[in-house]
Amino acid sequence: MEDGAFKLDAITIGARCTVGVGGFIHYGTTMHDGAAVEADSFLMKGEDVPAGCVFGGNPARDLSRRA
């Protein structure tokens, strides 16, 4: 439910992807091969996680660029 209406869209999860314990993947998202969402993270609708990247947090953001 969103704004009092039921909304539906596809979720695409590629090969070798990881979703951590308690991670939530909203509708309309795409995770490319080898992508990961950390535990207790929330991937917002419409997000696109590139291949091999790690997203985390609430809302989830790209953590793979941190050094």
C-alpha cells in the first residue's frame, strides 16, 4: 500500500546477488549480477544496483565507493 492504493511492479535480482538478513527490497528495483544489499537495509523503489556494488543503510546507498 502506498498513498492508499495497492502498487505493484517487478523486482529483478541477478545471479550471485546477496540480500542481508532483514534487508527489504522495494518494488521496481533491479540488482545486477553480484550486487549486494546489507543486513537491515532498505532498497527504495526504482533503485538500480550496478553489478558488484554493495548498497546499505536506510535508505540504501552505494557503499562500494567508500575507501
